[in-house]
Amino acid sequence: MGLRAGFPGEHITEGLVLHAVFDALFEQKVSLEGMVLKPNMVFSGTECVTRATVDEVARATVRCLRRHAPAAVPGIVFLSGGQDHLVGFSSSGEVRQRGCPRQVHDLPESVVA
């Protein structure tokens, strides 16, 4: 089940995005051991009336990563994704506490070119 009944974000992230990313990396023979994954967290859509809690976001994000990020990927970095930086750090902190399958780092969006 997704964050809430009818929430498609988790399905889209895992079933479409992560699957396509790792298929393409495999086809290009990219060494997963040398990469850092920069995925989205699984948030409610912008038009969703009922927003997911930080806990719900963390649970759905960890579930997606456990199912679809190969064990060879050594690290994961989250950007704020357009959310308030405090909410972003709180969300990534929850992802760490929920047992993300890899080392998780926060990277402020202003640092990324």
C-alpha cells in the first residue's frame, strides 16, 4: 500500500523511475559500486489534499529503496526536492532512522550545480 489509499507516488518511484534508472545503468555497464544514488523521496503529489506525514514519507521511501536499489550502491543523497529545507532534513533523518539500506547524506540544493 502507498502512503494513503490511492497514492500513486510510491508505485511511480519504484515501478517506473528506479526500475528504468537501474535498467539503463546496467545496459551502459555502469559500475554501481562507484556511484551515489540521488533519488526522490516518496512525497504526496502537489495536488494531494491530505499531505503525507514525515513518518509516512520515510516508510515509503525506505520501502522503495529496499526493493529497487541494488546492494552494490554504496550511498544515497537526497536534495530538498523543492520542500522547505527543515522538512527535507527532517524527512531524510527519518529515512536514516527507518533503516535505509545504504548510507544516507543530506546535501543542500544550493551546493549542487
